Amino acid sequence: MGEGAPVDVATVLCQWATGGLAYLWVTTRRREVGLGYGWLLRSLYGVIAVIAAVAGFVFQLNAVRDFACIAMALCAGATLVRSALPNVSPAGPREPAGSIDSDGAAPAESSPRRTIEVFDSRWDLAAPLAGVVGVVAAGLGASGDINPVLHLARVVVGAAFLGAVSDSMLLGHWYLVQPGLRREPLRELVRHLGGIWPVEVGLLLLPTGMMAVLTGSIDDGYGGLLGWFWAACAITTVALASLAMAALRERQYAAVMAATGLLYLAILTGFGTDLVARVTLAG
């Protein structure tokens, strides 16, 4: 096995919650997705942040990371409460939520005199900013024979990667609740996933990295099987993201569900890409 920094559950959960909440803001800043989507994700990632803090205190203490996870959970909870008490203000004309010309969805009415529930999406920045402190603290806590800068980069990019792939799938499922929603918010997340993928994989290949496992310089303990399993996960993830983007170009509503199914599989392969590499390289 490798001589890298050990993988601990608290760091992985901190990364996941931070990335997921960051990409929640990417979506809510558009003010198109229903308030319930934010309620769902703030609750989910807030709980994950709490579990991360508990795991850190119990198994592998990193005080800055663990207290940052608590702060992240508190910020997510406060934002959840704030979003449940939205302001109501007049809404001017805006682009229909489901233009057939652009997305193949049913058009929605638009009126300059109607009122809408307004939630200031900047509130959603507080939780991931607190989480970033924890992610950086975890990244700086490298031990073993590993470049600390490389380890920090892997942890930070890994947080974005896990958040992008998770939120893409969750947003895809949200179209069952809000079928008139434009496809652009989902396309944006899939584009981010595709853009982060080469950085994530590239960092994991840098020495000491998965290239050494693939060439046999590092024994994974299974005759190279973990190395090839990792490569399969990495290639499959970007293939699934590409297929999901292609599906979203189709006009039929069923295409959104097809893309969501592909993204569900991408979560499995995406987590495999990040975690299998880190476990294999861990000392």
C-alpha cells in the first residue's frame, strides 16, 4: 500500500457537506428552484456536518476541522430557518420557467404584478464558507510521506467534486417536484462536474499517486485490482456526465429523468474515484 495521509471518515464527510452546500448556493443564486429544494439540502448536509464533527471528536481529532463542521451545521440550520420565513415582494416580468423553445418543458405564466417568495441566496454562502475552513484544516493535516501542498489540493478539489456530483443527482430528482423548472440549473452543475473531473483525476495521478499503482510501483495489496477499479470509476464518471449532458439536450421531459438516472450512477463512480484512490494511497 501507499505511504500517503490516512483517510478518516470525518474529513470525507466534511468535504461532502462543504461541497454540497457550496453547490446549493450555485443553484439557489438563480432564484428559480423552489424553496423546498433548499430545505432538503440544508437539512441533509447539516446532518452530515454534525456526523463529521462527532466522528472527528471520537476517532481522529482535528479541532479546527471539527469545530468548523459544527459551525457549518449551525449556519445551515440558521439558513434553513431563515428560508422558511421568506420575504414577499412584487416580481417583474421574467423568463418563463419552462420555455419549450429552450428546454422542452411546459411554459409557465409570467405577470409583472404577481408576487413571489424571495429568499436572499447569499445566506447560503455562510455554511460552505465555514466548511472551507474545516476542509483546509483537514488538508493541512497531512501526515506520512506525501507532499502537503498536493494533499491540500486533493482534499479541496475532492470537496468540490463530491459536492458537484451529489447535487447534480439531487437537483435532477427535484424536477419530479418542480417539472416546469428550466434545465439550465442542472446543466450548470453537470458542466461543473465535467470541468472538475480532469483536475480531480490529475491530482490523484500525480506522484505519489495512482499512476504508481497502475504501473505496479505501489502494491495495492490486491495484485493491481484496486488500481484498475479506480481507473474504471474515473472513466465511467466522466462518461456518465457526458451522457447526462447529451440527454439534457433532448426536448422530451423524460430526458431529464434519464439524465438523473445517469447522475445517480455517477455518484457511485465519483465516490469510487475519490475514495478508492485515497484508501489505496493511504499508509
